[in-house]
Amino acid sequence: MERTAGGDQNSGLTAEQKKQLKKERRKAKVSGKATQSTTQVQTSFPGTDASSSNVLQKSKAELRAERRAKQEADRAAKAAMKAEQTSGGSKLKGPQVPANIQADDPKVQKKAAKKLEKQQVPQRAEGQKKVALFSHLHQYERSLSITSNMGFGNTGIHPAIIQLGLQYAEGLITGSNARCAALISAVCRVIKDYVTPQHKELSRDLEMKLKPAISYLNQCRPLSVSMGSAIKFMKLQISVCRKMSDSEAKSRLVDSLREFVRVNIVLAGKAISDSACTKISDGDVVMIYGNSSLITRVLCDAHKVGRNFRVVVVDSRPKLAGRGALRRLRQAGIQCSYVLVSAASYIMPEVTKVVLGAHGLLSNGYVMGSVGTSMVAMAAKACGVPVIVCCEAYKFCERVQADSFVNNEIGDPRDLLVKTNSHKSNPSLLDEEDWKQMDSLKVLHLTYDVTPPDYVAMVVTELGKIPCTSVPVVLRVRSTDT
Amino acid sequence: MELQAVVMAGGRGSHMLDLTQGLRPKPFVLVGNKPLIWYTINMLEGAGFSEAIIITLNCVKTHMELVLKEFNMITKVIGISEESDLDTVDSLCLIKDLIKSDVVVLSCDLITDLPFHRLADVHRLHDSSVTMLLCPAKADIENIPGVKQKKKGQQKQREFIGLCPTERLNQRILFLLNEADLEDDLLPVNQSLMREFPKFQVRTDLHDTHVYLFKKWMINYLTHNKMRSSLRSEVLPYVVQKQFAKSNRFQNGTGEGETNIKMDVNDIFSYVDEDSEKDFIYDLTLAPHERKVNSKSITCYAYIYEEGLCMNVNNISLYMEANRVVSKPDSTFLNIQTRVHPSSRVDEKSQVGADCLVGERTEIAERTSVKRTIVGRNCTIGSGVRLSNCVIMDRVHIDNGSNLNGCILCDDVVIGEKCDLKDCFVGDQKKLTAMTRLSKESLVESQAMMEFE
């Protein structure tokens, strides 16, 4: 069988020639030269010789052989990949990353923007001069033009929600409990004013109505863990009232939401307060960090019961929330001291206990709190001072986080800078003009941080005093309860 | 419905009687060839209001509806009769059944480019009982047409506004007093105010633009309690003062239920909506509060708008100023209207400046220079005329060779040849013979000349 090298086109072949080619191919199969035939196919593409009569047969046979070779190669590769993968253990799809921590990925952001547009929620402008390490998180511009196109009519987002979003964004309602209670109060008003349109069911339509509201609130300020918990509860309740009349469903919803606030904030606070009071003994020096509605309640109740203790309030810039706590404790008549977080380790030898509030508790036992909490906890651990965290059970969340970088909230950098005035009182302090002019200067204002469970001795919840690592158990218990 | 708009257009323009006598009450005074009311409604429509209520005099009701046809908004015009002499609060009482939510009350003479949502945001944010709009007060212009000389010693009515010095622009109003209500040159300050705000700023350079956002319960209070008749001069200072007054309700003790407390019609606190949920939230929030705020308290906030244009066209000086601002090359009000209307004919040899406006079917002959002037409809301007800094209304005829500087000419005026007028005000239908030379004169009907201080 002669072969012609080169050649590119198949010349027209008669039926006889085709039959001959087929025979040749069968012979090639029998001889078992599978791999050889692939190379043969390349070289044997026919020219105009007589030997080309064999060529089509060959090429068919060779094509088949080629295909088979490909299959085997694929199989081999797959087997190899599997071997690799079993050691790696990753799915082919990859982890699902939420869009709010992918602010630097333009594709994801485009999708998110489209989603917001569909819901008719205005999008907030991104801030300037983001720190490179945190460019995956959103940083919003302060000037609130988010309401510029909202109008004052009946359509779109309910005015109670608009008001709530503004109050969140401007910091008039801060603190997990307050934000959650305010959210529930606003949603109750929405439900009260809600009228089911014709041919639609309350359980489905109300949920559709709440979606843009929640997107809007998320744009004003990223949702807190407590709010997330409340929203989950809301959705569950809405889906349950399926076969009821409208007025009955509405009243049932409003009642259940109010009950949620009563049970999870008011009663839980009382239970935690009773529990934690037993841990505060006479002569204690208790250190707290920042402001927390629960912690101030615990301390005021302990004082009312008659315990004799004094408090050290640790505060940090720029929010200086500790002053609010200081004011409340002083109004209750408790003896207080006040330091900034830079002095935490200095004053730690005097302290006998550290009581911290939490924004949320993560499934791996880490405590998410306002930025600076982990510093205080670390300083306490270094000095051998026990750290007690007080947190309501509804703030436990299924997220897992081991650092403060992956997921956080970035505030306005201008809060950290001094106000510009025409005659600078102290030229060594940075103000807004300096920040804008210096290209290489980036200012970071973080809101939360996570504290590892090794630093925390105990968490006091309304379900009892538990170690940090028992969070998944509590979550499981709560999910079976509801 | 979150907010309803009410425009008070029933005023007679008592501070600029020269302009507003006859068939041209204040809402229809032309600024930049558009009636004053156009600016207010334009702003409301741009802000996203879908409907508005306008209170105006019966005689101009139909004219009003004609002007309003231009807009997409649903407008409801309520007429009041000229003889009734109703003031703002009484007008609100008329429409109290139409009011179903919080209300923004505007006057028809407001010209502004304020993005309205900023003011509404202050109201939403603080949940305030009253929110006002303040802008820097404007000084009178140098040469007011028709006014011979500035009356010596006459101070413009200033307003003393006490503000809480916070970093942001949405300020809490602590104190509101008009100079006219000043007794013995002393500013009375409440002691409880000083206790809550030991440091506050009193500013006299701000002007209240008469834009008020009221909560619904305020409207209930105003309509039931007819002791006051003017929003601006009586109600607002009273409400601002009541922020720091003790309420009778508090003194009744906390144990009494709702039924025991007498509904005192005159006590403003009995109208305030109490909301225990809001109290609960205020208790929980970690935000720093200057004062213990709860849902029972009255709060008044203001938004100070300094960046842009905001004026109440109240007197002749402001009228001239408004015309000048509206016709500026970069004005935001002119995107619909072309500067020189296509139906008017301007001769090639004439010059019409870039900051002028020429109305429909006007003819301007050759060698005429028109600078910083607004010319109305159907006018005929002869050749060789020099117009500078004037406001000319409809159907005016100016003969050749005249020279007008800083004048206001009302409808149907005829100016003869080679006249020379400087800072004059010429009323409706006046005819001036040729070669008249006048300076700082006001030619109006005699009854309008009486101006009581």
C-alpha cells in the first residue's frame, strides 16, 4: 500500500475505490495499529494517484480509529483528573460567593446592578479612594441621593421603609437590637397598609413587595446579622399564612412579628441579665467596650440588685460610642472610668472581668463585634482576665469567618479625618483636603471585627451559659423549634 | 401617600402692589416670561409629586387651570373669594378633608432649583413635626425701579433664627423670631432650651422661604384650634417655642390611661401621635442623642440651602433680581423655552444679548441694542432703542431712539420717541410722550401709591 505524503483534498473517488479503501481499513484494524493509523491519516490524504483509491477507505477507518483513540485519551485524562481531585476534594462548580463581597468583580456587579434596576431600587454611588486590600467590599459615598428619584406617591417603596433606610444610613438608628426592632416596626406598617391586588395571593405578593424594600435597606446600609434573622423569620411567617383571609393573615403576621421582638429582644434581654448578674460579684472591676444596649442593661440591673462594682468603659474613634454607654451607666449611678482603646492594655491589670456585646456569633465560634473588640479580648487574655460575651440567641448565624477581611462593612473615611476649617488649628492632623490631594493616602474605616473563641471564656445567652463553640448546636435547636 | 403638596396662591402680593394690582395677582406676575406659579409647579413635578392642591382667588381660577394644563401633574384648584381675606391657616382649614398624610405647604412666589428630596429627607430622617427651608437672605439691589431713595434707617425685616450647631446642614431650630415681634430689643430665650442646648447659634442672615413640611397631626391641631391665622408669623414661632415647653400631659402622671386625660383642644401636645414602638426603638438605639427624644416631643428642623438659587419674589427688588437670574446663560429654567421666540422678528442690525429673553410675536427694529432685558409678547420696539437691565411685559410699544435703563414697563405701555428713563416703574397702560426724561419715578395708578409701613 503506497502512501502519498502531503496532499490536501480528496479527489472524487468511484464506488469501487471506496470499497477498496474499506477493505484496507479493516485490515488495519485487525493488525491493531490504532495509534499508527492516526499519523497515517495525516500523511495519507489523497493526491491524484491510484493509491488514492485506497485513501477514502483508509480515511474512514482511520477516522474511526482516531475517534476511538480520542475516547481512550479522554478516559485516561479523566481518570488522572479524578485521582488528582480526590486528593483535592473540590467540586467542579466552585464555592458560591455572595455578591456583596465581590465589589471589584465587574461581571458580578453588573448582574447586581441589573437586579436592582429590575426592582426599581436606586443604586448608591461607590466611594473614592478605596483601600486596595478591601476593594472587594462596597464603600459608599456619603451624600444621600438615593432618594432623589423616589417621588412621594403610592408606588414603589413604602414611606416607612424609605424613612428607615435614611435613618440607618445617617446613623440615627444603630446597634443590632435597635436596627432589628426598627425593621420589624417598619414592616408591620407596610403590612398594615398592604392591600392584596386582585388575582394575587397575599403570601406570594407580599414577599415580592418586601424584596425591593430589603434591597433598598441593603443599599442604605448593609444588613446586620440580627436583621437577617428577622427577615428569615418574616419570610417563614408569610409563607405559612396561605389559606387565610387577608385581614386575618395580616393581623396574624403583625402579631407574630411583634412577638418576635418581644421574645428575642425584651425577654431574652431579661433572661441574659438575670444570668449574667450572677457572674458579677461584689468588688468587681468590669470592663466594657463601646456601647451595647444589652450590656448596659445587664450592668444597670446588676446595680439595681445591689452589687457593688465599678466599670471601665473602653472607647474608640471615630464613633465614640462608649460615651453613650457612659451616660447611661452614670444615670444609673454606677461608678465609671473612661479610656480609649489604646490604653486598654494599660488598664487591664486593674480589671477583673471583661463583658462584651456582640453583633453576631458565627458558626465556627468566632464573635463578630464592633471594631476593636478583638483587641480588648486579646489584651484580656494576655493578662488572664476572663472575657464574657453576652448575646441573644437570634444573633447566631450560620456564616463561618476566621478573619475580618473577607466580610466587613466599610464606613466613610471622612469620619476619621479632622473637619476642614480655613485656619487649621493643628497642621499635623490630616483633614479632608489632604486626603483628597495625596494620591497615595488611603484611609480605612472598618466597622466590625471577629474575635477567635480562644479569647472568650463563655457566652451568656437566654438558653444558658455556653462555650463559644456550641453555636451550631444552638442553631440546630432553634431551627427545630420553629 | 407620603406627602401632599399645597400651594398657597391666594395672596395679593401686598409688598409689591405696583406689580400686582389689577388682573395680575401674585401667582401670575411674569418672571422670565413665565408666571410665578409655573416655577413652583415645575419644582413639584420635578421632585416626583404626582398631584398638588392649589389655593387661589376665584377670579383667576380659570386662568390658573390654563397654566396648569402644561404639566402632567394632577392639580386641584380651590378658589377662595377676594373679599374673604383668608389667611394661610384658614385656607388650610378649607382643605382639611383633602389632607390624608403629611403636607408640604409652599407659597407661589418661590423660585428655586433645590432638589426637593433633600428637604424631604430631613423631614423623614428626624421624624420632625415641622421642617422648614432656609436660604441666605439677599440684600436689596442698588437701584430699585420707582423708588426715589432708600428710606434712611429702614431695616429690612430680619428674622432671628436659633440653630443647634451640628456638622450637617439639617439643623434643629431652637428659636424663631421675627424682628417685628421683638419687644424692647430683647430676645427672650426659654430656660429649658438653655438647659438642653447650652450652646447655640443665632443667625440673622437666613431667610425663611415659607416652605413648611407638616406632620398630619399638626394639620389637625391647626384646623381645630383657630387662634392663629398666619402660618409664617404666628404658628411657626409658637411651635418652635413649644419644643421646650412642658406638656400638661406629662404633669398628669404616668399612671393614667388615655381616657382620664382630658382632650384639651388648645394644648398642642394632645394632638401629638404617641407611638410606643418608636419609644422602644429610641431607647435601644446607640446613636448619641442631644436630648432624650421620644415620640411625644415636638421637634422642628430646617434645611439650609446655600449652594443654589432660592428666592421668594416678594418685592420689586427681588423681582428684578429674579428676572436677572432666570435669564442668565446657565439658568436651569430655560431648557424648554428658547431665548428668542421663533415667531418674533429681530432685525439683523440689532443686538440682543445672550442673557435676554424675547417673547412671542415681538418685533425689534434695527440698530437696537437689548442687554440683560426680558421682553414680553407682542411688543414693538423701534429702531435705535437702547434697553439695558429692563423688564418689559406684554404689548408694549417703544418708539425710536429711546433709552431705558433699569426700568419695569407693565402691559400696554407706550413710550414715545427719544425718551430717556432710568430706574423707573411704569404701570399698566401708561403712555409717555416723546422726549420725556425721568429718573427713579414710579408711574402707577394713584391708589397703588399708598404704601403703609
